[in-house]
Amino acid sequence: MTIQSREQCEQLDREDALAHLKQEFALPEGVIYLDGNSLGARPKAAASRAAEVIQQEWGTDLITSWNKAGWFDLPSRLGNLLSPLIGAEANEVVVTDTTSGNLFKALAAALHMQAGDDQRKVIITERSNFPTDIYMAEGLTGWLQRGYRIHLIDSPEELSTAINAETAVVMLTHVNYRTGYLHDMQTVTALAHQHGALMLWDLAHSAGAVPVNLNAANADFAVGCTYKYLNGGPGSPAFIWVPARHQAKFRHPLSGWWGHASPFAMSPHFEHQPTIRAALCGTQPIVSLALVECGLEIFAKTDMQALRKKSLALTDLFIALVEQRCAGFGLELVTPRDHVQRGSQVSLHHPHAYALIQALIARGVVGDYREPGILRFGFTPLYVGFADVWDAAEHLRDLLASQSYDLNLKRNAVT
Ligand SMILES: *Cc1c(COP(=O)(O)O)cnc(C)c1O
């Protein structure tokens, strides 16, 4: 069906079985929020949860809350709530630290597991990966000084020739932050394993965005954010997955007391614990961590298959409307058309992308800008509807047609 009017989009919204979930979020009136891939919207429940943690748990119950309110156990409890979204079993995920920090731990553990084979010195990743992932690998390998090399590939097709008997770890981001390209987790993991390499996935743009099944793919390690599609709040702690089969061998150098087999024994030596809590390091930011639950509770009201179906319908619609109604203005589609290769975002290239995004934001259509020249729109099916997609495309068309955007804008620190 080709969509030619806003009324048709309103009809799609009326037929949408997920439409009621938008009520769970506190979104400002008149804003079309297409940046949930960067900072998810606020669950309404987060305000009262924050008040409860601050007033009751911290204010009144003070230190007893480590036990009484379950603060000490919170990274594991949240990990177990998150597990079904990524195909993990119980006690395989903790919510803790940052994605950058968790990637460091997972990569260090993977290199440690491969250390017996002197031939395996190569980490394969993509040049287009989110920079912090590459930086962390550079930091770790540079510091180890054991001759590890990072091989940056320029397209997913290169994986089949790049992975070989020298590969220690293949470290990929499942959905590319810039293009929205989605890797085939099962096939790539199998390819890495065929050559004896370990497979580390970054799920920053997949968790809560696309169905993920880490155990079905037999992956080795995974990390990801909770502040993007999972709506955990700005800078909310990230997650790390270590499958049960690797937990006894999982060693990383950030051996803080929270990862100790018995933290309150206060022993002068570190003792590894063969559980997912070995991925913890030190005391957690409880206020921020507690709010992650509010986002996860909303996912418990639906399932990833239903969300995926709506997400593809939204991105298909946006691509179609941009191509029908914004043709001739120099926009180029960067995101794959093929559903099996598309995450939950649409990226468009335009020479005036930064100015266009700022003009859209001024009109209440919030997307973001990424180098080079990319307008990036995240479609979060929990709170974006079909009429929103129509309106976003119309604003874009109107801006392009009237050229009412400012090419002399000074760049903000965060684009
Ligand atoms: C967003 C994102 C990160 C963010 O890492 P932080 O440590 O939370 O700043 C890391 N990797 C990828 C692939 C991302 O998309």
C-alpha cells in the first residue's frame, strides 16, 4: 500500500496494537522524538522511582538499603530483567559501568582465553564502528604490549576473507550507529568460530531495537547501553553478557571487590567468582541504576517480535515518504533497504545535513547529526507513531523546498 495522506497514517495508528505504550512515556507536547537511539525518552515511572530511591531508600533507610532495598543485588536483578530481550539465560547478564568499560572487560577476557595460542594476535573490527569501541581496543592492546594488532575492515563482506587462524577476537557492533546496517549475528559468529576466533558483540543499537538471540547464535561475549532504546536515562549503566559456559574462565584486569567471590570477607587477595558478578568492579551508581528498571518494565508489556514488526513498518514508511515527497533535493538513503540488514533507524546523507537537523529540531522534530553529512532518525516503536513519521517527512520536505535553514550555524559540542 502506498501512503499518500496523513489520514492513512492516522488509520495505521488506530490499528496499531502497540500505540497505547506511548502513554508510558513523558514526552513533551508537540515533539516528534526520533532520537531514542541516542537517548531514550523518559518513562513516566522514573520520576516516582527516583523520588522513592532518594527519599525512602537513601533518605530514611540509609545504609540498610544495601540489603533491605536490594541495592547490592541490583546489577544482577536488572540483568535478569534484560536477558529475555537479548536471548540470554538467567544469571548471564549484569547491568553495570559503561559500555566502553564493559567492552574493555569483555575484550580483555577474550584475549586472555586465547592467550595460549601465540598465532592469534589479531582483533578484527570495522573502521566504521563507534569510535569508543576501537579506542578501547587500542588502549587495551597498546597497554598489553604483546604484539596484538587491530585489523579495521571497510565493509562487512571483508569478514569472510579477513577472519583466519591469526584472529583472536572478532569484535563488531551488531547495528552500525551511523548507517543502521544490521549484521547477521548467527552467520558471523559461526564464521568466527570456524576459524577458532571468539565473537564479541556490541548491542548498543540492538538491545530493545531488534530481536537478538545471543545463545542461539552461540556468541561469546556481548555488551550494550541501557540509555538508548532501553530508556534507562542519561548515562544509565550499561550491560555485559557472559554466557554460563565462559563464566569460570572469565578473567579481566579490573578485579575490584564487587567481583570478588566474597566481597565482605575483606581478604587481602582477589578471588575470582565463577558467576556473572565477576564482571562487576566497584560500587554502583544506585540512583541511576535503579531507573533502568522503569524502562525494562515497559518492554515486559510487549515482545521484540511485535516491536520489530512495527519498527520495520515505521522505517519503511519514512523511506517511502522521503523518496516520494523529498525527491530532487539531494537526499541519499544510507540505511540498507533490505529488512534483514536494517536496524531501527534511517540515515540520510545531505550536504547541508547539520543545518537541516538543527532546523528540524527547532520545529520539534528531534533527530541528530553524525559525521559525515548524515541526518540520523531513530524509530522507537514504543512511542513513535505513523502520523509522526508523516509529519517528520513533511517538515523535512518543507525545509528543503523553502531552503529555510541556516548554513552558518555554529556546531554545538554534542551534535
Ligand atoms: C553509544 C555507543 C557506545 C557508548 O559508550 P559509552 O561508554 O556509554 O559512552 C559505545 N559503543 C557503541 C557501538 C555505541 O553505539
